[in-house]
Amino acid sequence: MTKRAECLTPTILLITAALIALACPMLLAQTTPALAAPSSPTPIPTTNATPAPSFDVATIKPHPGMVPRMALKYQPDGFTGTESLAMLVEYAYGVRADDQVSGVPDWAKEAWFDIQVKLSAADFAEMLKMSQAEINDRYQLMMQALLAERFKLKVHSETKQVKVYELVVAKGSSQLKDSATDPNPPLGKGEDGKPSFGIRWLKDTTIVQSLSMANLARFLSRPVFGVGRPVLDKTGLTSTYDYTLNWSIYSASAAASNSPTDDTTSIFTALGEIGLKLQPSTGPIDILVIDHVEHPTEN
């Protein structure tokens, strides 16, 4: 963890974690709190009866030149970076897989935009009192409002039966340690003496602490994991757990670029080593349908 992260209060780290949930998983290179996720699909919210909260400052401009490798840089009170509209839509509506969005025009996938947003002092102070789930919900509503204002985005949701993977407990011994009873949490404890929530990506391994199976399923659904389908939690495990995966985003990136090392382990194999399994199935997934979208208005 960086020195800057070490000096942040736990609640500020929750806000940072909400930003990470909206950011590309490639940014999860340091220990960060994990966000709550449902164990089964929930309807994608496409309307809001009350006025949507908004960012105090928000600028969006077409990105000149090549796209940088690192997309978003986050701070406790906002973030800045470069993303495509397709990615921003996924973040705003909590979409877990690329094929969970339909009606995306080609330009929304290919054009990249520089984006900078910042919370007002009042919103930041209010979010300091919120839970992880509430912070994440607030950021998603803010992103939805921003996309509706600048991109004139209009969407609706449909439920479809699609191919999925069910995350289940495999036969044999388990390497999962219940966080509540683990005497030596791999990422240490917070100021309150309790194990902190976190994921640390190393070169060839991933250290996980105090993560629920529902959250693991959510992460596995992201494209960077290379699973190829949404993942549903069917483990029946309700606690949070500590474990080490013999797999890393960095080794997966090497494999995706056709330059894997000889000892590259697939995520399927790595999960099997800790007593979990991805089982092919079909299940109900909410699909976000884009009805209308335009190039962004000027700031």
C-alpha cells in the first residue's frame, strides 16, 4: 500500500474503493477495501424517481492521440482519466460483462474521452458517513446523471437467459480461511484491530483478504479475468475469506498479449487449487439496452 493510502481514514478508503469499483480492474494493484455485491443478479436501475445526485465538477473532452494504458486515476473526492463511453456505461450501471450491454454504437466503443469529476465538499462530508454499498450506489447515480446530461443517454433493462458460470465449492480440501477466525490475515489489520478488506495483485499471485464469494463472483465477471461469461455465486458460503490465488492480472495480461510465461496458470486452475470451481450453466442476467446516445456536449 502506498504511503498516501496508509494515511487515509477507513471511511475515506471506502470512498476510494467505490471509485475503484467504477474503474478498470487493472487499477487494483494495491490493497483496497472490497465492495459488497449481490449473490444473485439484481435489476439494473434505469430510472430514478428523486433528483439524481451530481458531481460538483465534471469535464469530458475527446482524448487526443493514443489511449494511455492506465485509464483512471482516483482520489478520495473524485477521479480523472480516460475511458470510452461503453466503459463509462458499464461503470454507471454496475454491468459485470461486456455482453450485458446492447445497442452500443461503434463510436462509443472506439472513441475515448478525458474525464475529470470531483465531489462537492458537502457531498464528500455526507459520503464519509455512508456504508460501502451506499457509497457505491451514490457514485453510480452520479455517473448515470452525468451520462444522461452530457451524452443524452437513455436506457432500459431486459432480463434474458444467457450462458453463465456458477461459482461453486469443488470436491476436496479447501484453502479458504474464514476471515473472522484467521489468526494471521495476509494483509494485516486496520487501526480498529480488525482485518482490513483488500486485494493485492503481485506478479504471479493475488492475495485476497476478507472478500465474500458474492464479491469474488462479481470480480470474475469482469473481462480482464478472461472467463468469458457472467459469474453467479452459488457457493452457499456467507462469510468473508482469506486466500491466495496462483494467478494475477499481470500474468493474465501477458497471456492475452500472446506472451505468456511457461508457468502461467489459468483462473480456472487457480480457483480449483483453493477449492472452488466455475461450472457452466445458464441463468437470468439483466441486459442494459441503449435506446439513445449522442456525442458529448461541450463543457
